[in-house]
Amino acid sequence: MLVTTDFLRIPAAMALLAGILILWRPHLLNWIVAVYLIAVGLLGLIH
């Protein structure tokens, strides 16, 4: 159960970081969204 709980926190932390980066540097929006989607997709496939 601990692995599942930790696994669920990763996308939330990534979303928080992406939101902060978008507020800080709006011109990076396309890159941040692309990297976020790829990372979440890979995490979903691995788990």
C-alpha cells in the first residue's frame, strides 16, 4: 500500500511544479505541458 500512496503523489507534485513554472515563465507553457504529459504517460505505463 505504501508504494501506491507514493506513486499517487508523483503526478500531484509534477502538476504543482508545472503550475509554478508556468506562472514564473509563461512562454514555457508548450514545453511544460509536453513534458508533463509524457511523464504522466510513462508513469502510467510503468505502474
